[in-house]
Amino acid sequence: METEDAGGLPAADWYPDPAGRHELRYWDGLAWTGKVSDRGQPSVDPIEAPPSQSTVAMPVAPAARKRLSGGTKRLVALGAVVLILVALGAWGYPVVTASLAAKDAATSSIAAARAAVTAADVAVEPGTQELTESQKSRSEIDEATSLLGQGSLIDAGPYRSAMAKAEDARVIAQGITARVESATAEAAAASPEDAIDLYFALATKYPRTQQGQDAVANAATTLLGNLVGSDLDNLDAIKDFCDKSPGEVPSTVYDAAATSIKSIASASVDQQASIVTSNKSWVKKIRGKGVNFTISSTTAADTSELNHILEVLPVVQGADFSAVVTLLRDCSKLGQSCGKIANAPVRKSAGVDYFSRTQINKIATLSSQMAAKISKARGLLQDL
């Protein structure tokens, strides 16, 4: 509580600044000092004129003034804040609400853009158009993130700009993903011949995407579903597939190749075994009698077909079949030798061909050699 000293002057204390420059100034009981205070923060600001009653008013006498307590000061400050908020309420609340909503929308858009870029990353390869687009998308996200940090409760403009940038980034990234899906759909809808090439292109262009990783298997399914015609035609189609495949060839393709090779080999075994049986029978009947007979044989076309298969085998991983096909190819060459004898009789008379004993013995020898190779080939086929 304020008191007066013996001379009737106000007691030393903080009083309203008589100069009007600060909230409070300290009275030391005799004169004003340079100590001042604003909102509880002390500082120093000397009074220009000498601190006397003739130049600067003294503090209000204790009987006419009572200092505000700390609690009262806080109430006064709170009241001022309330008055300010009330004054601003008519326009401030909508502004703040709109700004917060814009910030939330921008944050969500940036998150969606980042997710889209991550999803598209697997379709991005060095030196591609997708790489350029991905870099642009990331740059847009960086700009959006920077703008997000520039907005405030009363300035939603940067938030809206951030959202627009993020949306641009998302659209670019999703465009990359959509392109992969479109290429996959195109391959699935194409003719079998075109589909295989389209799947191979998909596997080459987007090797890290799931669609790219599934492309060779999808191409193999298309191939196997389109195999028609002879076994040799199928084997050629499989060889072409293996030559062009940009990835590891599925085992189902090799299984199909094995089926074709087995079928061709089995047919060749049966054909050549029939030739051997026929020639041996006739040799037995006519040996030493000089009687006319027809010599059965294989042709150059048969041998050429087996040679072709031997060329195809390494491509379709048919090493297990090479021994069989080699035996059959060599057997076919022996059959061709039989054909040469059949075309060179020692004598023709009244439409009858006559062969020498030497020729007949040669047919017998060739037939025995063919029989041995056929027997071995048949055994190998059964073990495969």
C-alpha cells in the first residue's frame, strides 16, 4: 500500500510514466528515475528535463490513486484481447477456417502425389521418356512442399498453389502407370502372332513392373495356345519364340518342344523300322536267287528334317534329345544309301530290276546297321 514520506512526497514505487512514453516509470521517493517498464519488461529511458515538480508532474498522491494488482492487470489485458477477437470475429473466423481447409487439402494432395510417383517408379528406366516425366513430377512435389511452408492462417494462397503443384505431379506420375496398363491391355487383345511381340516389347520396356515381369509368361501362354499344324511347325515356332524372348523362357515352352521332338522322333523310328523290316524280309527271300524286289529307303528330305531338328535343339534346350535325333539322322542316311542301290540295278528286263549279290548283301548290311541305331534310339526315347 502506498504511503507518504516525512516530507509529504509519494513513496518510492512504480507509477504511470508522466512523460507518456511508457506504461510505468519508477519514482524513488524524491524524483523520477530513468527506469521504465512496458508489459512487465523493464528498460531504461531517462527523462529529458530535471526531475522536479516544476517540470514534471509528481505521482498521484496515495489518497487519490491506488495501484492495480497483478490479477487486475491480467484481467484488463484479457479483456482487451477479447475485444480484439470480437472485433475480428466478423471476418477472421471464415478466413482462418478457409486457410486451415486449404492447408489440409494441400497436405493430402502432396501425399497422393508422392504415392503416385512411388507406384510409377518401377516403370522408369534410364534414358526413357518416363524418366523425364518422373523427374518433372518430383520437381513439382518439391515446389508444392516449399509452398506449403509459406502459408498461414490468414494467407491461404500458398496452400492453394501447393495443391495445384501436387495435383500436376500426381497426374504426370499416374500417366506413366496408365501407359503400362494400356500396353498390357493392347497385348492381351491382339492376335496371337502380334500379342507375342507386344508382350516381348512390354517385358523389354518395363522390366521392373509386374506387367513386364509377367509378359514372357503371358507370351508363352499365347504361343502354346496357338500351336497348330505339324510337330515340326510347332518346333519352329518354339525356336522363334526362344530366339526373340527378352527374358527367361518358361519351362512350359520347353515341355512343348520336348513333346514335338518326341513325336517327330517316334514317327521317324516307326518309319525307319518299317523300312528295315521290309528290306530284311526281301533280302532273305531273294538271296542267291536274283529275283526282283523293291528296296525301301528314306529320302534326303527325311534326313534334312532331322538335321534341322538338330539345329533347333540347342535353342530349345533339347540336349537330351540330340543323341536320339542324331541316331535317327544317321539311320536315315543309311536308308538313303539303300535308295541309291535301288536306283542302280545291274540289269533291267521286261520291267524287272535285277540286282547283284553284292548289292543285295549291301542292302542286308545297311539294314542291320539301321536296325541297331533304331533300337538304340527307341531305348533312349523311352528313357526321356
